[in-house]
Amino acid sequence: MLPVAPAVNGGSRAAGARPCRRVGHHREVTTRGELSSLTSTLDELTRRVTALAEQARAGREEDLASELFGVERALTGALRRLGRLAADRS
């Protein structure tokens, strides 16, 4: 893992990374692309958690399955919220 240094805009960034500069319409394009990427990644993660939860249920690991299905619900809610954000930016 790279060490984190303070960024120009008050956030943080990996040491040695150049600060991100977005101007005008490029900010919108970058934001939409990032939201789309996050949505895809979160969708894949949700599918993996669901598959793991179903395996746990099939293996009679009810406590694990219950917790994983709870995580799945939370991820699904986050996925819906990201979807709405992305739609608002289209």
C-alpha cells in the first residue's frame, strides 16, 4: 500500500501521485465515468456476496448466510443510490 499524503484540495492521495485537476465540463464527464465504474464494481461485489450467502445457506451455515444476506441488502441499497446519482448526471 502506498503512503498517503495530503492533497491540494483537502483530501488525501497516494504519495507521488499528481493532484487531479478538473475544469468545466471535464468534471461532469469524470464524475459520470467514476459513478459508472463504481456502479459496475459494486454490482459485481453484490453478486459475489449473494453467491457466497447462497453457498452458506446450502451448507447449513445459517448464521453466516444470515449475515451475508444482510450485507447483500445493504449493498443493493447502495447500488440503487449510485444508480440514481448516475441517472441524475446523465
